Amino acid sequence: MTDDADAADRTDDGRRRELTARLAVPEMDCPSCARKVDKSLQRVDGIIEATLQPTTGTAAVTYDPDRVSESAVIDAIENAGYEVVRETDDEGDGIDETSEGVDVAPPSEIWTSPRAIKTWVGTVFVTVGLLFEFVLTGSNLVVASVLDIPLTLADVLFLGAVIASGFPVVRGGYYSAKNLSLDIDLLMGTAIIAATAIGYFVEAATLAVLFSIAELLEDYAMDRARDSLRELMELSPDEATVRRDGEEVTVPADDVDIGETVVVRPGDKIPLDGVVLEGESAVDQSPITGESVPVDKSVEDEVYAGTINEGGYLEIEVTSTAGESTLAHIIEMVQGAQAKKTETEQFVDRFAGYYTPTVVVLAILTAVLPPLAISDPVSVGAAGYAITFVGDWGTWFIRGLTLLVIACPCAFVISTPVSVVSGITSAAKNGVLVKGGNHLEAMGEVDAIALDKTGTLTKGELTVTDVVPVGKTDEATLLRSAAGLERRSEHPIATAILDRAEESGVGDVPEPAAFESLTGKGIRGELDGKTYYAGKPALFEEFGFALDRGRRTDGGAVPEPEQDPTAGATFDEGTLAALEREGKTVVLVGTETELLGAIAIADEVRPTSKRAVERLQELGVEHVVMLTGDNEGTARAIAEEVGVDEYRAELLPEEKVEAIEELQTEYGDVAMVGDGINDAPALATAEVGIAMGAAGTDTALETADIALMGDDIGKLPYLYSLSHTANGVIRQNIWASLGVKFLLALGVPLGLVSVALAVVVGDMGMSLGVTGNAMRLSRISPEER
């Protein structure tokens, strides 16, 4: 290409123009199918990249529109033997444009498809043919001859079955050979043609019909597996009711811009992420967060696309477009998760690459060597149980064909991806976003789980737990004075005290004068002309108070009660120590000579935390540890309350990383659960990083390996159980499919396995078996509390 021509293919900023076609290829339902499509696409000049996902039945092909058209891309896929279902067309010629296309292949009319009809016709032919061949033998007359070979009525019916049911198989085999792909279609097509060519019409017809039925059943099973993905896609409403120019109009959700107001009536789905402007209602957030109970929403509360407005009228200001909503991110990441192969999947692919050629070679040797080596019948075994081997070419040819059937690794190859899809989509529907099958697999293998305290085991919001006035001071006076001092403070403790004062209705809170922050100790300000303090117990000890003994430590006289009824009053012995043992932060309020009382503040433990830790231990997690930057006393109290095996306190972010590394050395694989922000280094160090409360948070969604969409740590045992079970299911599928193939292969030379048995058990039976076993994962649900 000349420089001028190359320049014409590029835009003003020098980048090559690219388009991406997203296409549905429903029949591409296994890794070998994808490899065949990929080889066909590789031969087309101008195709830059292809992402093929058999589990969703979709292909995303990026191409240079100046060198190849989308129709040529589709032709390349169809030249591999797979029909492309068109739903949208690419238009435009911008850079990095992407057609909307499809996210998962549409449901197929499997039992009434053209292939199904051919299969049923072949089934009728072979059934009637078997009837004439083995039951109505007297009526099985010669009706024709080809090359002087007589054909009976049964033979003609068998040939009809081969033509009807075998043609799609042979056609698939042709495309496999064309694309140099040693797969099931090539093996079966070769077996059908070879059996027919040497006059083994019964075997050829039986193989064609049974394999076609097996393919239909496998298509049905994969279509069922894709249903969970389709359900996820269908959560997002297509339309939204928007207020424009004072009128309510219904428009596609994709056409709604940020800042517009959408109207959501009772029973409707919320079409886009946003903030409530007007109205109150209970919203079912289970599609996003997995919460089983509707959440009350009012003005300024966040809502998410795909959730359901249960009862009230809501007006919502849109905060993200349809393509950028939390639900859209979930769908995108669930789709992307299919492409991230687990270590097991990679092993299976490598193994299959050796398995199939090896068995094909064995099949050829089985068909050829025994007839050449055995001239006279040979008996092997004890009297009464001997097996006689004969050198008959026909017998060994059929056994070779049977091994060809067994050479197909279909069930073995799909055993892992179908399990991963089932597990990931099940998790997504329960409010847990797993970013890839590799993370699902890793989570099921962890030996220890590290939990951040703030925002994970606790709510991450400080609240007042105790108000303890002393002497004759009442709660209202104590709260009013504390709130007055805290009005100028920006500390989270101040927010908690002000909220409590508002809830308690203490009246007008005074504005402090001469406000001053005492770094590391507390605050000082004037209320009604008198200087008050709020701060740590140590601040008041500096003033000379022996807090549990009712006298000043400097020996000074405590003011007489008649001068001030509350002066000198203090706490009952052990009160402050008890509050601190409970992990609460204690704020004292008073002057230099008198105490009004104490306010205890704590980050409340989530109601589900204790049960979550117990359940993890019951499920077999070896070690559950809490990591926190909080002080020793608070950490100890929270650790005792939730029941973790160990806690580590006063950790800086880099020290949390060191703690994770120590756990890895001592126990093995570690999962870290945190808020995804200050815990980011520790999350990255652990084998699995899990972010809490990720709904609506792009950062957490992007950085974590796994995200709990809601703030419910109770989903953690569910995640571990799902992942652990998924690993078990994958192992069961792999060993079962390999074991059955091995046993069938052993039985072939002994004459114990027929072509029909190899198809029904080794191919159809095992494919359905591994798919059905994988579907068990969709029935695992979070523990009801």
C-alpha cells in the first residue's frame, strides 16, 4: 500500500478507522465451534480482532471498513458452517464505533427448526427400516440395485435416514475440513460417509439420526443455559416516561439525557440510575443488590435502573445514561466474565488438543491392525468367559467408527464454561458481581478471608449509642450543649451528635462563640457566655478530674453542691471503662470545673456480620481475620462481638498489605473484603479482592475482582458456597466425562460398545449430564435471615 493510500485509510489524528459488528451465532455453542469460526475469520483481510463467546452465542468482530465490509464478516462466519442471526445493522463510519448488536443469542425454535424437521424425518425412516430389517423380514424385499448391489426396502429407508438426518452433519464436517478443524462434525461426517460407502446402512443411519438428536438436545441445553443471561438483559426497561416542556412523553431509554426528569409510577421499573426529586416509595432493589426486602426511597435517595417501584409515585433526576447505568455495567461485566478462562478451562483446552488426535489415531489403528494381525479366531479369558477376536474387516471397521464417535471431547470441553456461566449469572441475580470465571474459581479455593472493619463488618456510619448525664444534668441539656459545641466541627463525630440532637428534639441548638479545635483532644467554645469543652476523657483528666473517683487529681477542692448542684458530679465507677471496652468512642462534655456527662459513639456492627462470620467458619474457611486501622480497644470489642478468629488493629494501608502477605504465608490463598478505596492495596495483594456496596460506584466496580452490590456482608457466605460448589461441579463434570469416555473406549475393542451406545451415552448423555449438573448452581441462593 502506498503512503497516500494508507493515509486515506486513516483519520485526521492518524488512527485507523475501526468498526465492531456484534452478531448472534446461536449454533456456535462450544469452544471447538468458536475455533472453527475464528479460523475462517482469520483468512479475511481487514479483520482486526474477533471475540467469540460460545456460552452467549455471540461474536464481536472488529474490522477496518475500508478493507472489508460487515457482510463479508458475516459470510466468513457462515463459511464456517454457522448461521448468523441479524438483529441490527452497523451504520456510520466514525472511529471505534460499535454496533449495538446483541448481547446474547436470541432463543431458538430448536424442536421446529429445519434441522429438527430433517431429524424427525430421518427418525421415522430409521424406525421403519429397523422394523423391516429385524421384525417384518419376510416383507423386506429387494426393491432396487446400485452397481449390481441389491438394495432391500430396509436399505432404502436407511439411506433415506442418512440423507435426511446425515446431510447437516456431513455439511458441518465439510466446513470443518475446509477450516482444518478436527472436531465432532468432521469425525461424525466421516463416519457416516464411510459406513454408507461400504454398505453398513444400519450403522450409518443409526449414527446420523442419533447424533442429530444429540445435537438438538445439546442445543436445547445450551439455550437453557443462556436463559439466565437473557433474564439479566431483560431487567433494563426499553422505554422511559420523561417530563419535557411540561408534558410527559414516552421515549426509548437510550434517548434520555443526564439531568432530565423521569416519572415512575407504582409497579413500573425504574428505567435509569438517578436521584429522587419528588415522592416516596418502597423500591425492590433485588435485581441489583440482591436485597430481599424493598428499600424505602425518598427525596435525595439514589435509585438504580432495573429496580421496581413498588408503591408510590416517584420523580427521578437522571444521573447516568442507559449505557452507563449500574445495571449496564453489571451486564457488560457478566458478559466480559465469560471470556476470562479459568485455569481449569485452559487445562481442558490443552488436554482436548491432544485427546482428540490421539483417539482418532487409535480409531484408525483399530480399524486396520486387527484384520491384518489376526488370521484365525483368538479367544482370550477363562472358560465360559472368553472373548473371541476375529480378523473380520467389517467388524473392526465398525469398532473404529465407534472410537471416532468417542474421540469427540464435546462434553469434556463444555463442562467448565457452562458451569462458569451458570455460577456467574446466578451470582449476578443475587447481587454479587463476579468479574471472571478465574475469580469464581479462586474464591472457592481460599483458605483465609480478611475483613475490613469500617464499612464491612460495621455500617461505616458513626451513631450515638449512649447518652450518660451526671448529677442533675438531663439528657436534653447534655445533648444541647454537645450539639452547640459541635456545630462548628467537621468531624464525623460532630455529625453523629448533631443527628442525635435533632432526633431527640432538644430545641434550638446554640451557636458557639470563640470556637477552637484542640488538636487530638477535642474542642472548646462559649455557650451563653460560658466556656465549655467536648473531647476525650484525657482532656478532662488534664483539668484534674479523677473520672471514676469523683475528685480532682490536683488536690483542689471540688465546688460545693450548693454553689452549683451539678458541680463535682462524676460517673459511677467503671462506667467509662465499660463503654470503652465495648469499642465505643467516649466524648465528655463540661467545663474546667464541672462535668455534664458523656456521649458514647460507635460505628454500629451490621446485623448480618456475626452470622456471616459463623457461616463462613461452618462452610470450612480455615481462618477469618479482621483488619482495621482503629484502636486496640475498639478492634477487640468488634472482634469479640462478630466472632472472628483473629483481629489486627491500628494498621496503616501498607500494614494491611503486610498482614495479607503474612496470612498467605501461613494459610495459603486469601480473599480480602473491603470498601474498595483505602483498602485498594490489600485488595490487590489478595488472591481475590471483594468490594462492599459497589452499586452506583464505578471505582469499586472497575477495581474489585468481585463486588457485593449491596452493603450486605451476609452475601459473603453465599459467594463462598457458590464458588466452592462451582469448583466441585467443574471437577465432577470433567472426571465424569473423561471416565465415561475411557470406559467406552475400553469396551470398543472387546465388542461391548456399539455406535448407538457411544452416541447416546458418550456424546448426547454426557453433554446433557454436564449441562444439567452445571444448572444446579442456579439453585444456590443466599441464606434467608
